[in-house]
Amino acid sequence: MPYRAPPPLLRAALAAVFLGLLASSAPRGRAADPVPYAVHIAPSGTDALDRAVRDSATLLSLRQSAPVGPFALVARARADRERFIAALHSFGYYDGRVAVTIAGRPLDDPDLPRLLEAAPAKPEVPVNVALTPGPLFRLGQVTITGEVPADARAALRLEPGQPAVAADVLAGRGRLLKALQDSGHALARVEPPVATLHPDARTLDVSFAVNAGPRLDLGPIAISGLRRTNEAYVRQRLTIHQGEQYNPDAIETARQDLAGTGIFSTVRIAPQDGVDAAGQLPMEVAVTEAPPRTVAFGGAYSTDLGGSLNANWTHHNLFGNGEQLSLTASATELGGFSALSPGYTLDAQLSFPDWLQRDQTLTLNALAERQYLIAYNQTAAILSAVVSRKLTPELSVSAGVSGEQESIAQEGASRLYTLLQTPLTAQFDNTRDLLNPTHGVRAALNVTPTESFGSPNATFVIAQGTASTYLDFFGDGRSVLALRAVAGTVQGASTFAVPADQRFYAGGSGTVRGFIYQSIGPQFPDGIPIGGTAIDAGTIEMRQRFGANYGAVAFVDAGQVNDAGVPFQGTPQVGVGIGARYYTSFGPIRLDVAVPVTYQPHAGSFELYIGIGQAF
């Protein structure tokens, strides 16, 4: 029978009925897929447990980044419930319970997915988590199986009665393994602890299976990855040697020492495969050499000395033994109150590490400079050789000899000087951060016997001590009180017998901020600084960090210079100021503003300082 389309009127009637049925059967709200939800985790009463629960909750971590539909949301909540139970157990709450509800329904409700399918987009579906920790379980018997030395057993530090916290048990395993390795058992194994729960007694027994293995000495040490560097230099630097007892701390110290040479980007020291025929453990030092050349640019600004720009080229491994050649060119005194014209510095420095013996460096230096300061003008060429020796990681000493040919102009008079100096220095620094120290002490003592051939000739000794310390109030480096002190004297000659550039001056970022550079101390009748033969200065600075990158400081500086050769004899000048800091990955960017509190003629009314790193 042939098909005949219904009349137009009938088709319209059928369509109207169909649309009506759809409208009557559709839900009033629009169902949402994925399901928007909000999570609330009720506090358990234990902060550490609450943090662990929140950190493990994918309901929280994936809520925005990976939205899910109804069935997946229920599955996510069920998986999180198991994580929360594991968190309770890890903190010793083995009778703890976890209740998770979605839209007020338990996760096992068979109608929950259908309810979520029909849920509207707003409001968000509530997901509630409630933890009931219950009683705290404690450690019962703690046993170690295997042959283990008594001192290593003591390192476990797990006793019956302690809370049965999983992290503490695992830390004990780590301490036991480290103690075995520290005593030479390089191949020691400590298996994961076996735990036996006793619910009635609310205790947890733990047992550690240990295979200590033999005590081993280091075997032959292979070195790989060298390209420009001489193997003999690396072996000279190594602080571990064949025949010494295996010790992981000594190996890590050797690794850090090699990394500290600055010529390797990576250093790895690890055992090779197994014990050799002599019963020793062969080792391998695997290195990756860093690019040998670097180029750096820098700058600073202060209202007294103006701006400075510098460029540096450094070769870090010139002859394959860590020799460092550094060439620096600087433009200085670019528009400051204390500078009459721009100056320059050209510096070439070549250092030989481990010269004659380990941790001893020979540094040769050639310097040419020109300064047009208000106090004096100077043109100088300096050659020097200095031997420095590191006595400890914090303490070093140096001795050297330098020759200087210079022309000094002051108050319209020019003099030529030839200086022969033998600088002696001792330095201590345990701050561990060059640009942003937050704790520790820095101190230096410099004594420089000098023979000056000029008009007049003079023999004198310059001595200066500096020290700074940093008090971290809360141990996080964010609230730091920094203290600085400087004292110096020139003995053996009067002020005008000492070349102007060898005298002491105060004022500026290194001594008393707020005063123009070199303006504190004796002055000629026209206000030009004379300089002096004694100095003392001190600083109190409070540093406070805000958020991740910002900080502020407030400081008070005080100091004086006199021509009597004895510190602490004059009236100190005082400057105060505030500053802002922006903390970057390489160090803080500094901006300080300071004003004088006391009066010194021709010392200015305020100073601005900009640079990288803290003021001291």
C-alpha cells in the first residue's frame, strides 16, 4: 500500500502534542555535567592531620582543573575517603572513621548518581568530610632482626609507648640505614618495617629486617666527564681517597667541594657496580663542565657618587686547573654631588687556585683608575700579588704585596706618590648568603704597612676592622636586625704625610648614610674634605619582609673621622633613613633614602641609594 503523508493540519496537531509532552516531562532546572561542587572538611582537632587530609584531597586539588560528571564525582569522593583513612592511620588513629557526603547523601546511596544527574548548575553541590580520629595507638614491641652494631641500633630512636605515627617509624628506618652507612656498611639494606596491629591493646608492633653487609673501604676512584679540566687538578681537589672507610657524609662533602670550584655545572659521586676483587668499593666521580666563559653587567646609583656601570668578562678555567681570568671595565661617578667628572676603572685579575697547596690561592691583579671626587682627584696604576688561604670554611687569611704609582690633586696642589704596601687580612664569614644575609657574623681585620715615596716620604700602618651580625627573630629570614661596626686608625704619620686616598673618610652607604660621600670629618676652610687618621662608625638596621617579594628597612647610622689617630675621640654624625626591597632569585634590589640628623657643613640634606643586595 503506498505511503500517503498526513494532511498539513494533522501534521501540525501531532507536532503540538509532541512538544507539549516534551515540555511536561523535562525537569524545571538545567542538569549540569560536569557537576559544580564545594568541599568542606571539618576540623579534626589535630592541625597536622588536617593539613595532611587537605593535601591528599583530589576533591580539592582537581575541583577547578579537572571537573567531572556525577558518576566520576562519586568515584573521586570514594577514592579520597580511602586516602583520608590512610592519613588517620599514618598519624596513629587506627580506629578512626571518615564520613563523606555529597548533597547530604552518603557515598553508598544508590540514588546519589541519579540525584546528581538532575542537579542544576547552581548552587554548587555540597561535599562534606568529617573525620573522627578515635583513640591514639602507640608503639608496642620494636624489634630489629639481623646483625646490627649497637651504635646503629641506638640510631633507630623508636621506643614502646611512642605515638604510632608512620612518619616517625619511617624516619627511624632512615636513621638506622644512615647509621650503618656512616660506619662503613655501604651496601646495607633496611627493609620496609613490618607492622602488626593489636586493636584491643591499641598498640602497633614494628619490626625491621636488616642486612648490614660488610664494612667497606673506598676502592679506585674513576673520573668521567672532563673536557678542558685536567684530571690531576680534580684528584688534587678530591677530599676522599682509595682505602678510606666508606662514609656518605664525607662523599657529599667532597661533592660539594668540587661543585664549589665553579667550573662544573653538575657533580655526582656514587659507587660503581659491586665490590671489587680486593674487597673494596670502586667509586665514580661524574662531572659536567659548565661553560668556561661568562659575561656580566651591573650598575648602581646614589645621589652623592652618581651612577656606575660595569661590564665583566670571566674565563673560569683558563689552563684546565680552575684558573680564573677576570676583566672588568667600569664607568664611575656618573653625575653625583661628590664627583666633579666621570671616572673609570680598568681591572685585570688572574687567580690560581690550590697554588702550592690545597685551599691556597694566588691572585695577580692590575688596576688602573681615575677619580674626580670633591675630596681629591686621583690617577693611579696598581700592581699586586696576594696569597690567600682558607683555614676553615668560614675563616681565611691573606698576605700580599702591592705597588702603586699615583697622582693626587687636593686643594689645587698635585703630588706624585709611589706606594709599596704589604696588606695582611683575616676574614670570617658564616652568613652563607652574600647579598641577603639573615644570620651569622661577618668580620674582617686589615693591617697594611705602607712605605710612601713622595713629598714627603712617610712610613705608616693602616689598620681597620669591620664586623656585622644578623639576628633572625623568628628563624625564617623575614624579620632581621642587622648591626654593623667599623673602626680604623693610621699610625706612624700625620694626616698630611699620608696620601689623600689612604686617609679615612666617612659619609655614604659604607659608613653613614644621609651624608654626602667623604663629607664627614676635618674640612678645609672652603668645605673640601681633608680626611683623617681615625674612623669609627656603626649601624642599626631593621629589615622586614612582606609577602613573597617585598620588604622594607629602617636604619640609624652614626660615625666620625678625626686627625688624632685614635677612634672614638670625636663627635659622631648621625643619619637616619628608610628603604624598600624587592626580592629576586639572585638577591634583593635595594632603594634607601636617608637624611642627616646632626649638622656637618657641606654634607647635603638627603641621599638616595639604589643597588643590588643589602647595604651590608
